[in-house]
Amino acid sequence: MSSGAIPFTAIVRDLPAAVPFVGPETMERDRGRVFRARIGANESAFGLSPKAAAAMREAIERVSWYGDPENFELRSALAERHGVALEEICVAGGIDELLGLIVRMTVSPGTPVVTSLGAYPTFNYHVAGFGGVLQTVPYKDDHEDPEALLAATRTHSAPLVYLANPDNPMGTWHDAAAVRAFLNAVPEGTLAALDEAYIEFAPDGTSPPIDTGDPRVIRLRTFSKAHGMAGARIGYAVTHRDLITGLNKIRNHFGVNRIAQAGALASLQDSDFAAKVAAEVEAGRRDYMALAEQLGFSAIPSATNFVAIDVGSGDRARAILQALLGEDVFIRMPGVAPLDRCIRVTVGTPGDRAAFAAAFEKVAAETDG
């Protein structure tokens, strides 16, 4: 049977055969060797809570059972943590899955959706996959531009607008007052997806209080970053209960396995762990900023677990990235100008950072300025 006979929908048929990211494992298989510093995917280099690890090992004994489809214990703990009702929390397979559910819930073929040019590509992937039409606005001074996002949302009568705070790939952020002003100005009939994946690494005063009474806003959090559980795939949304009802209509109710549920609950209850990781990350960011200055570059101040280093041009950034791959150091870089003048480096262990520093110094001297 030829592929032309496969009953693809028009949307799938016309999509390019592409994925948002090429994983480091794929790159290692293609290269025939492993990375000595895996600092490109914004994973945590600092492991997970020992209490979470113990809970996950115990949960293995019951992995023959499905996980609780209501994620009741974890949702109860999250509701208490955020001072909201149980019915205002939805747990799913990370923010990536939640973004897909949000798009599916709000976007029909041909629907305009607003985001920033160069922002998190998995959101774009979902919009394209459900037939939406992306409307992008440029960054302003290496920050997502809330005023421009609002203007585009009004111009296109978009039902969905995406803002990450702090932002990936630049690591920049807006303070709580600016975010609150953005959320308050979202038009009626529009949903703002506020991605706060990196909020544990941000300074105090970055995140406004959660208001689940506003059906225009859905807040997204994850256990992938500060909690060190990226491979377990678990995150959650906090929002108005009617939006949670919508998500429950379409989510995979057995999509979060019981091991991830147990680990996330234990990590949430280990109040010191994420704070210790954030402190380690802050030290690593300082190391990267000092290294960039030493080599004649500038690092963009970051509120995440990575640092964007401005190397002057997209061509030089691409050359440095490829040269670092040759040194078995995995990093990434933004995909569009003018953000692509930067490389993006996850904060690794002290050993990772030392390996990156040595390799970066070498390849920086070998690439044109």
C-alpha cells in the first residue's frame, strides 16, 4: 500500500515530517558515542528528592496496577499547597501534554493562536497538529512582549495566547505586576496559557497570586525541573474548575503512571529539596556568567536552570554548537533571529560545568568573531 492510500486527515497529511526536538539519545546514536556533558535539554543535573526516589521504588511493587485516574492524593496536596480547590487542579504527563490538551480544547482548524517568535516550540507543534494558525510577535529586549501579545490577540480575535514566565529559550522574566497586568487585560473569550515551568528558579516577586476565579487564565507547573523528574513525565494545571472539566473531557485518564504519582507527591512534601536545587542552579548560573565574561561574551541574566550566552551572531552560535558536539558537549540554541545569536546551556554539575568551560574556551578561540 502506498502512503497515498493511508487515510490521513488533511491536517496530518500536510504537516512536515518533523518533531520539536532531536533528543540527545538520537544524537548519540547518530554520532556513535555518548556525551560527556549533557547540558542542552534543561533537565536537572541534581537528581531527585531521596524521599521521592524511595516512594517510587515502593510504588514499583504495585506497577501492575493502573495509576489512580483522578490523581487524587497528588491533586489534594497540590490544592492545599496553592490554596485552591481540588476541582481546580489537573495532573497530566508534563506541561507538554497539558499544552496539547489546551490546544485541543480551544483550537479548531484555521483558528489563530498567538505566541512569541522563537518561544517554546512544543506549543507551536500542538497548534499545527490541531490545524491552528500561529500568529507570532517578536521578543522585545530578549523578553517576551506581553503588550505585543495582547495586541496580536485582539487583532486576530485569538482564543488562545501563550506566555512563558520565566521564558525558554532566553531565561528572561517579567515581575509579578507585569504578568498580572497582562492577565487582567486578556480579552473575554480568550484563554491565556501561562507556562511557569521554571518558576522555582525565579526571584521572589516573579509570579502573581493564583486566581482560579478567572476563566481566562490557566497556570502550568511541572515536576520536570527543580524536582528532577523530567523522565517521569508529570505536571499540572491550576485554573478555573470549568476549564478543568474541559481538560477532563479529553485527557488520557490513565496517562500518569502510579510511580510518577508517588514520586511527585513525596517530592512535593520534601520542602527543602527544590530549594537546595535552586541554590545549586544559582551557583551554576554565576559560573556561566563569569565564564562568558572571561571569554569576551555576555550572558543574559536568567531566572531558569539554564543561561543564554550571546556570542554575537547566529552563524557563530551555530559554529560553536557544532564544535561543542565535536567535543562531546551537548547544548542547544534558540532557533530564530535575533535570539539565535545565543547559545543556551543548562546548569550542570560542577563536573559538567568544568567540561563545558574547557570545551567552550577551546571552540570559542577556533570560531570567527
